[in-house]
Amino acid sequence: MGEITPFQSCISCGATYKIDEIVYTCRKCGDLLEIKYDYNFLRDKITHSDWRSQPLSVWRYRDFLPIRDPSKVVSLNEGGTKLYHCSRLGAALGIKNLYVKNEGDNPTGSFKDRGMTVGVSKALELNAKMVACASTGNTSASLAAYAARAGLSCIILIPLGGVAYGKLAQAIIYGAKVMQVRGNFDHALKMVVEISEKHREIYLLNSINPFRLEGQKTIAYEICDQLNGLVPDRVVVPVGNAGNISAIWKGFLEFFKVGLINKLPKMTGIQAAGASPVASAIKEGRDYIVPVEKPETVASAIRIGSPISWKKALGAIRDSGGTAEIVEDDEILEAQKMLAKYEGIFVEPASASSIAGLKKLVDYGLIDKNEVVVCVATGHGLKDPDAVVKSCGKPHEVDARLEAIENFLGLLSVR
Ligand code: AN7
């Protein structure tokens, strides 16, 4: 039997759309779409394909991705990020088997590159000439880079103030048309959805676009392959717009469906206290979110009050038997320092929220110390150096005299 071509499907009413149809939300009920595959066909295909001989990367998993024309692939060598066993941090938190998946290794320094390599390739397949997104920073840096590589023009809406300078600099240097919207991320997202619905030549690449999440699900595939088929008991993910945790769960489910793994991890989402609609819904046992009007947190990447993929995320957390936790800004900054100090891994505050959340759940006794845990560190620390200077202060100033330096170091012996 031939393959059933991948297609888009509504997560609520099940309405289906062709793989090359430009549709962002379901025309029948308005809900989000996801990409579906012929898993029986895939199961057979991967047993005959040489994918395991390919280097670890997003495109190692091309059989699981919705791009059919290899000549359209836009790549900067994304994915293949390191998975570190963190014994020193693990000991400090009381977890024996702690791993950190360092997404800061990606070409523009965040996991967004996994989504953009697929999303921008799709844009080329669809003959789009213009791509757009709203962003708290990393999505814009990534889209701008991939658009540049593909020769597409790029429109970016970011909230006025609050985007870390490293990310803003990236978007600007890659040549995107960057606008700072007077409002927060939720306002910027609303604007970019409206403009791409009105001007159909603009292809929208926020995570409302299901092709983005297809790239991001490869985080799950890589974790399975890096642990040689061992599935972690738990995967801890920072949650902002809620696309990534949904994508990672989809990845695990798909490896399960095609028989590459035989169990599934508990998906655990972490949000900052000033922007926690998803985690609050989980804690309060609700199946809907209450958007946060004025989201606020030091972790600017996840300063999002009305996450677009909330329904997918609630499903991922509940279906996997996972949980969610809320962390304060000082807990995030403390976790950022711990990861740097104990393991030499420097991540931005949003990424450190996964460590902060893990610490809290272990302290509360909600996570067993024997669990194999993977924390996803979503973005590089150099994206937001201001956050470090604010939390750690500037270095001590000394005169250019040996004695002054010895004095600071406590090396002046009393004679
Ligand atoms: C470092 O760049 O939403 O829950 O516009 O940059 O999938 O949104 C960034 C999100 C976590 C949250 N960690 O992921 C954007 C944007 C980092 C991030 C998240 C983001 P989602």
C-alpha cells in the first residue's frame, strides 16, 4: 500500500487540510492545527532507511518531517545539541541522574532554529517571498537568520522594551524589518496574525504554524538517541507560548508509535510567577487558561500572558502524567547561577526556569530522587548579559598594583 501523504489536522474538531494549504487555524472551529503522518508507513520506512548513519541533527529525522523537496531545505546545521550528564548540579539538587539538553548550541543560540529550518523550508516550498513573526526575542533572531539564508524578506514585531539586547542585535544584523510594538508580546502576536491574514503574501512563522513545531519535536528524538534508546522518566521544559513542550511531547509520542521507544516521559512545564497561565491551570485542575493581562518576569523570553498553544500544552502535561510548577524571578536567577557554577553551562534566565522548577519539585518531594530527568536549556546565556550584571553585580575595581590584587584575594600575609 502507498503512503498516506502527511496532512494538517485540527486538534479539536479533526477537520483536515492538505499539507500545502496555507491555513493557520481551523476554518471550521478556529482551533490549532497539527501535522499528521502515516505511522504504519513510517514504521516500515525507517527500518529500511539509513537514518542512524546520519549525524545527530534536525535533518537526520527527515523521514519524520513534512518537507518533501530536499532542494528547498534551508539549513544552518541546527540540532545535534549536547546532552550533558550533570552530576555536580544533580548532587546539589538531590537528583542522581540529571541531564541538561543545551539548546544554546544551535546556530542562533536557541531551540527556535529547529523550528525555523523546517518552517522556512516550508515557506520556500510554498513559494512565499515574505515571512513574519512576533517575538520575545529568540524567535525573531532565528527567523531573521533563516530568512537571510533563504533570501526571503522578514518582518518582525517585538514588544517595546524588554527584549534582551543580544536577540535584538541578531534580528537587526540579519536584515529583518524590525518594529517595536507599543505593547507586550501578546499585542505583537495579535498584530502579526492580523497582517498575515489580510496580506496573504506574508507567511506567518509563529508557533501557531504547525510546521515550526515539527522541527522542534526533534529535541525528543535526539534525547532518545543520545540516551541510546533509554527514555527519561521526566523532561522539564520552560513554557512561554507553550509550543515547545507540545512539540517535544509529539516527538516522544511519534517515536513510541513507530516502535523506537517503549515508554514515555512525564512532561513537566515551568513558568515564571508573573506569567503562569498554563502552570496555574494545571495546579488548579482547570481545562482552560486565564490569560495574564500584564505578564512580568526577569525571564523576558517567557514573558507571555496568553500562550497560543495552551491547549496542546495542557494535553501534553496531562496525557504524559506530568506536572507544572511556578517559579519566582529570584529562584530563576539562582538556578541560572547554579547551572553555570556547577556545570559550566551558561543559559539565559528563561532556560534556567527549568532547573528552578526541578529544584522546587524535588524539595517538595514531588519528584523521586531516582528519576532520570532531562532539563531542556532552551537558549544561550550570552543572549541576555544584562540579566547577569543585574543579578551578580559588576566585578570589583582594583588599582594596577600587586598589593591591591593580593589584598582583594586575601593573599597579603601578615609579616
Ligand atoms: C529561551 O522568541 O516565544 O513555550 O518569541 O526563547 O515554545 O514559547 C520564546 C520562547 C523558552 C518558551 N525558552 O518556549 C519568542 C518566544 C526560551 C525562549 C521559551 C522561549 P515556548
